[in-house]
Amino acid sequence: MATPSPGYAITVRVETPSSSGATTGLVAAVSTAKGVLTALDVVESHADRLVVDVTCNASDAEHADMIVAELAEVPGVTVRKVSDRTFLMHLGGKLEVNPRVPLKNRDDLSRAYTPGVARVCLAIAKNPEDVRRLTIKRNTVAVVTDGSAVLGLGNIGPYAALPVMEGKAALFKQFAGVSAWPVCLDTQDTEEIIRTVKLIAPVYGGINLEDIAAPRCFEIERRLRDELDIPVFHDDQHGTAIVVLAALTNALKVVGKRIEDVRVVISGVGAAGHAIITLLHAQGVGHIVACDRKGALHSGQEHQEPARRWIAQNTNGDGQAGTLAEVLAGADVFIGVSAPGLLTGEDVATMNDHAIVFALANPDPEVDPLEAGRTAAVVATGRSDFPNQINNVLAFPGFFRGMLDAGAREITQEVMLAAARAIAGCVEEGELNSSYIVPSVFDPAVAPAVAHAVREAATRQGNATPAVVEVDHALEDDTVPAYQPHGAMEGMTSAL
């Protein structure tokens, strides 16, 4: 049975006799069912009975049912109601829209809406660049999906994907102050997706593509990057690659190896695998062997998909063939972004001394982390219940914060490398060890560090809108600068 987690938390409201050992039986029942009790709250107390809320974590839905059944077997206990705490969190959705300006009287209304808003509209009509400063475009990202490749769930469509996109938007706001909104499209046609995103782009300062299946995602991202003047970021690819590079940078410090010397085996050549390989190449990793379900890719093979063909031609210079387990022997680093249970602890033991294992398939990794840890020096997963969680939330909020603050139009390898270095740098030398190679997702220093690094890299490359950067630097001071729209209302100054 998997480890109980808050993802399957339940609250069971029960009625029990008000004897001296009333709650003892409830605690024992949860323990017997192997649940993890997190709270026991008396919500009603009467002379002859108590009403108690029993809150506990289960390992899955079936386990939750077992816990409820065990509680119902306690003598004198009646189960009144069972609440799934995860579903309760999602009732009515996880997002809402709130105005950023006061609307308390007629004066406020006349500036926020008619008639005053017309002056702002005319300013933007005369100089469209002002839209980045005078509207939500400056701080808003669209989280776009077709629901075709939702992590761990597959092709579940736009309706079922919406809770994930809501969660993504909430993380944008929580960690970097970026306003994001889910855009779930009821089509999986490449051209329709591209056209739809182009049509809605005027509202947004950036596009975060999410959970779109490969190989379609490659074409969608490439076309949108070419045809839009705002950054387009496929988080499943580039967010994953950034955090993997950050984690690998620090893991190599722990084991005392250089990135240009190591031999890396990657399982998974979809969106994430392709992006990881590309970014590792850019950072100087020279020896990479990538594997799909059939084994190692090499230049002697024929591949229809352009992404797979590129991988086959640009990795595995020795032309090594064989299964994943076979090519893993003698490797320094394993990175899995594929499927559960592909390797055993014995397979990991064939790697070089001081091996690094990133088994990132969710919720079940490519190899059991405990088995891998018997011989590997550093083990990381995508899970929160093991050390070294490689989670994209370390990258995308701060990354977009930096891109928006810079007014950047293009995502380059240099800004992605800068983001990876910033994440790695949030773990100080004195903190670094085999169980702590990336910062906590709740470390408040991460998003600002990433944002600063991205903004600086974009500015250095000439990939920023100077006026936006200047305004942002000014806002870091206590004074708010006056703002003059470009010729639309000469002689009239409006404060930002």
C-alpha cells in the first residue's frame, strides 16, 4: 500500500457515546486501518453522546473507504457523513477575480470606467505599446491546454483538465504575484489551437502551454513563438528542463563530478525529455544516451518525428544500442521522465560510483527511490514525500515574473540557463548535501531570485522593452514615477 498523503485526506463525522474512552476507539480504528490521524475535533457535546470529526490521511480512495468502514465497526459509533477534503477545496473552483483599484464612489467609477477610461483607450489606440503599461497585459499569463496529456492522467480533455490549470494559476499568484487564467480549449487540432491562442493573445503578457501531447506540442510552441510578440513557454518541456538542470548542477557538486565529464542516460523522449537534452547540451553535457520504450536512440535509426530524429542525431555519439537497463551500466546520471517501474535497484547498482538518479515519473517513479538509494549517492523524484522534489513550481512563477518585468518577447536558452543557475544558487554551500540539492518550493527567496536572473539575462540580450524595465526599477523605490503616454495626451501626466 502507498504511503497515506494529504491528497486523500478525509473528515468523517461520527456520533459516539460520551463515555470516558469514546475517542480512544476512534483513534484505534484509524490505526487499525493504517490511516494517519491528523485531527480529532468534538463539534457537539451532549450528556449521552458526542459528535466528533475524525480527520485523517489515506493512501487512495479505496483505503479511505476502508478507514470509514473500520470507524463504523466501533461499538456505538454511527457514521453521519464523510467529506473528501480535496474535493471540498475544489468546490466552486480555486480562483476569483478582484479589482486592484478602489470602486467606492462616483469619482472612482468615472476614472475606472466611463467617461475617464476613454482617454486611456485613446492613448493605447495611438500607441499600442502602452497596452503593456496601462492594462492587465503587463502582469497576466494565459495557462493554455487542450487536456491531451495531463500529468499522470493522460488525455482527459478540457473539462477534466480545468482543476489542474486552476491550480497552476493559483501557484503563479501565490509565488510570484503573476495573474494567470486557465484557458482550456475544446479542440486538439494543431491549427485551431494556434489560431485561438493568437486571437486571445492581446490580453496576455505571456502564454504558458500546459499538458499538450507530443509531438503536437512542439509545432504549437514553435509556431506561436514565431507569430506572437509575447513569450510562449511550454512548462512540461522547459520548466522541467530548468529545474532538472538546477538539481543536477548541485547534485554534481555533492558527488564531486564535472558536468562536462558525466555520462547521462535519459528515459523518455517526449516533450520533457527533448527539452532536458537540449538544455543539458547548452550547459556542456557531451555524453547523453536517450531511450524510448524500445531502448537507446542512435543515428543509425529512422525516425518520423522531427523531435526524435533530432535526438537520435545529436546524442549517443558512440552509437550505443540496447535496452534502458543495458545502457544504464556505467552511467553517472539517470534522468527519468517516462513511466513507472522501468528499473530495479540492481539496475541502478550497475551505474558508476557516486551515481545520481532523478526518477521523475509521477506519481510512481521509474525506480523505487529507496531501492535506488542503496547504491546511488543522490536520488530525486517528483514527489513531495521524498527528499529532493524536482517540481516545476521552482521555475515557472519566477520565470514569468522576470519575463513580464522585462517586457521580454522571446524565450532564449540564455534566460533558461539563467533561471536554472538562480534556482541552484538558492541552496547555499553550507546547506548542500545528498538530501538537499534543490530549495523547498515554499522558499520565498526562489521566485525573486529567478525573476531577477531572467530579467537581467533578457536585458543583456537586448530581449527586453526598456521602458517596462525602467518603470519596474523605479517602482522598487518608495516613489511612484509619473507616466507620460506616448503623445496621446501631450502635456497631461498620469501616475502609474
